[in-house]
Amino acid sequence: MDELLRWMDFLAIAVLAVSGALVASRKQMDIVGFILIAAVTGFGGGTVRDLLLGRTPVFWLQSPAQIGLCAGLSVFVFFFAQRIESRFRSLLWADAIGLALYAIVGTETALSFGVGPAAAVLLGTVTATFGGILRDIICNEVPLILRKEIYATAAAAGAALFVLLTESGLAREYAFLISAGFVFAIRAIAILRGWSLPTYRRRTTNAFSDDV
Amino acid sequence: MDELLRWMDFLAIAVLAVSGALVASRKQMDIVGFILIAAVTGFGGGTVRDLLLGRTPVFWLQSPAQIGLCAGLSVFVFFFAQRIESRFRSLLWADAIGLALYAIVGTETALSFGVGPAAAVLLGTVTATFGGILRDIICNEVPLILRKEIYATAAAAGAALFVLLTESGLAREYAFLISAGFVFAIRAIAILRGWSLPTYRRRTTNAFSDDV
Amino acid sequence: MDELLRWMDFLAIAVLAVSGALVASRKQMDIVGFILIAAVTGFGGGTVRDLLLGRTPVFWLQSPAQIGLCAGLSVFVFFFAQRIESRFRSLLWADAIGLALYAIVGTETALSFGVGPAAAVLLGTVTATFGGILRDIICNEVPLILRKEIYATAAAAGAALFVLLTESGLAREYAFLISAGFVFAIRAIAILRGWSLPTYRRRTTNAFSDDV
């Protein structure tokens, strides 16, 4: 499991770093801006997880390999992003893989710290979404989390599934792959079909005339 | 005092969670979005307080009851917010109660950690305002803190009053209730009368023509 | 070195606090708003550094002098900002000095914690930029980091130079002054000449028609 977790962690950082670099390219930043936004996106969720659990110094301070990965991918995107047909679509897909992986990595870490099931699901959801939220806030983009299709819900559903599967005795490796696949599948359908859950509906337009 | 503090903490989380859910309803999010924004708003200030003081794992990771409270209230608001005449007004009032309670809870925690008076007032103000700031930033709303009426000032004044009262020997329970009431009273008048302190005034419009 | 570091820390907090207060004046906040934004800007970078390294309680909780400095400068700016010809220019310069100092203070702290060179440069860049990022996000301004001239790059270059100089055996005091001067010089030229690095260039406008 530890080996699997380590690789999934690397993969999550890689795809989220790419998603960060793609937003940097939309904002026409310079190369260091690419690396900084890629690092914030790739390391953001895991950093918040480590801080909340009290695991400091946070993970990337001791991992030159992960920083190198981030920087290398940023440079790559900087030079080749112009070849990508649609950067926004690529961003959505990279973000989806990162969301799926970090949701389960976060939940698993929380459980291994002896945190209860509800808190583990919440921490998994926060870990999965915060890198992207930081990326969008710093870059002045509308956060993906505010878009209509299912987003945080996919992460929360996968985190809950992972808690259920491991508590029911399934080996963690299988539980991990099934749950992460579940998050990605929901998110993929949401992207492809513009899927969304029923959202809160406004009563009338008039009733909110004093809403700023 | 510990008993009182515990209940005030619950009440603060409850009203801030409701304020978060109300913003989620303004943004027409789905149910998990409601719960996530409610949790960020309700737990945000206390989380920042715990991180700054080094109290990790942060409080809500060990408190399923508080997570349940947040989730329950989010579901409630999700189904019943449409019955509320004005969600923005309700949001202002819920936010005001949360601001009052967290300002004093934050200051009291800082003092009990042996932090000096000025730092305790600053930490109380940060604890009181950060949940709401996070809520507004993630949801792309203009932060309440930028509105013209008195906001952070109410929290800071109450935090300072609490430091004064406890240092002058008043029992913490009374100091708590008086100071929290003071914050709420200031904020209530500010909301009802559009009260504001004298703010910085621009000299002329021309002089800032190079301001972006 | 410790003495120098202590003074540079104070100076960094002072100029960043002024930059925060200047943004507060652009937003026409009241006096407590000035102090709060000045504190967030002045203490923000160092707070993130301390949290990531696990140095809690964070530095300003034990430093009434630094809080007093922040508050005093905020009051000063509140009353005298209207005399300043251009608040935006002043903000750029105060921010530039703070960026230079915090980039090297952050890198030096990371190195003294036994963090590797790549992580130290990243932490220095984050320390240097996060106070300003928080200031701009909370105040709803376009982050300086998104402007076209060199910004984060200056911090990263100086942090890298500091790592190189100290590893090559130069006394830390000299390395500090040279590297901080280097950051400031780059940033100064960038401000004066509107200097920028080659940024990512869009291929055509059409190709991104589905970019939101």
C-alpha cells in the first residue's frame, strides 16, 4: 500500500501541476509564474492536509524529487502548451485525475491518523479541492467548484466509498483503486455530459431584490 | 467556563455554517457544495487559530458532533432557504452572531496559551473574520470586510474589551458574555443603521489617475 | 547574522505593513481595517513559512513589538496617505523592498532548518509573495503576481543566488545583502521600465474559443 500510495501521490502532484501550468498559460505568466502556480496547485491540497493533521515540516520540503517534477512539467507546458488544441479542456481532465487521486490519498492519510469516518471524508474532500481552489483564487479565475457540474460531490462520494470499503475489510490497495476510479468516472461523465445534481433553486427573481 | 466555551463554540460554528450555506444557496451549488462551504465558514476561523497556535490536529478532526452539526444545518438550509424572505439579510445576522462569539473565543484561547494582550486581540479578530473571508473568497463574493459598515472593528473592540475585563479580575464567564454582547450590539447597529466609522477619504479623483 | 536577520525581519514587516495599509486606503476602509490588512500583509509570508516548517506558535504571537509596529504604521498611513502623490506607486515600491527581504529571510530560515536547496528556493519565493497575495485577494485587487512585469521571478532568482553564495562559502551576512539587493534591483528595473520576461504567447485567438 505504501508503495502504491507513494506513486499515486506523485501522479496526483504531476497532473495537478500540469493543470496549474495550464492556468498560468491562460494568464500569460512567465516561466517562474508557471512553476509557482504549478507548485501551489500540485502541493496545495497535500499541504493543507499535513497542516491540519500537524505533520510538519510539510511533505514537499523534504522531497526534491516532487519539486523537480513540478518544475520540469511547468517548463514543458510553458514551451508546448501552444500545441494543445484546447487548454481549458486539458485543464478539466488533468484536474479530474488529480481530484480523484487526492480525494482518496487524503482520506487514507486521515484514517491512518486515527481520525473518525466523517472527519476523514471531509479532510479527503478538502485535500482534493484546495489545490485547485488556491490555483483559481490566486489566478483570479472562477473556481471550478462554482461551476454547475458535479465537482466536490465526486470527491466526497469517493472518499465515503473508500471509508466504507476499508471498514468492510477490503484490502486498501483495491479500495483505493475502486474509489479513485469512482471519483474519476463521476467527474468524467459530468464533464462530458455537463451533468449536475439538482441545485438550490431561486424562488423568484423579485424576492431577492435586496441581495447584493 | 470550559462548559460555556464549549457551547459558545458550537453556537458559533452553527450560525457561521448557516451563513456559509446561505452563500452556497446564492451561488446555486449542490448539496455537497453547501456542506463544504458551511464547513469552511464554520470551522475556518477556529482552524486558523489552532494552526497559528500549533494546536494540531485541528479541533474538528476530533469532533464528529461538530461535523454532523455543519452537515445537518447545510441540508436544512438546502431545503428551506427558499422560504427565507431575504437570504442576504439572514446571512448578515448569522454572520454577526458568529463574529461576536468567535472574536471572544479566539481571544480567550490565545490568552490561555499565554499570548500577550495585543497578540490576543489580533488573534481574536483573525479568528472572528477568517471563516467569513474564506467563504466570500471561495464563493467569489465581495468580502463583508470590504463593506462600508463596521465589521472587523466590532470584533477588535470586543476582543480588547475582553482582555481589559479579564485583566481587571472579572470572572471569565461574565467577561465573555459582556464582550460578545458588545460585538453583537455594535454590529447590529451597523447593519440596522448602515453605521460606519470615518474612513480614509480620497483627496481628489485626479490625483489617483495612475491608480489601476 | 541573527542580529541582521532580526532587523531585516522588522524592516520587511514594516514596508509590507505600509503596502497593506496603502491598499486599505485605496479601498477606503476604517482604521481597524487598515491594521488588519497591514498585519495580514506584513505577517502573512512569515506566517506561512512558520506553518510549513512547523514553527508554532507563529512568530508574531510572541512579538508585541512587531504588532505595535504594524498598528503604528497603519495609523500613520491612515492619517497621511492623502498627502502621497500616488498611492499605487508607493505601494509598488514598499512591496518591492518587502519582496526582496522576505525572499532571502525565507530562504535562510529554510536552509537553517536543514531543507534542501530546491525546497529552500521555493519556500523563499512563497514567503516573499504570500503576504502580498493574501492582501490582494482579501481586498479584491488584481494580484501583483498577475501583472506583466517580473515579480515572483525576482524573488526566485534572489533565493537561488543566496543558496549558491552560501554554499560557495560566502559569509551569510554578505550573501544576504547581495541577494536581497539583487531582488530589489531586478524589481526596480521592472517597475521603472515595465520590464517583463517573455511570457507564454497565445497561438491564435480562434483556437481558444472554448476557453471560458
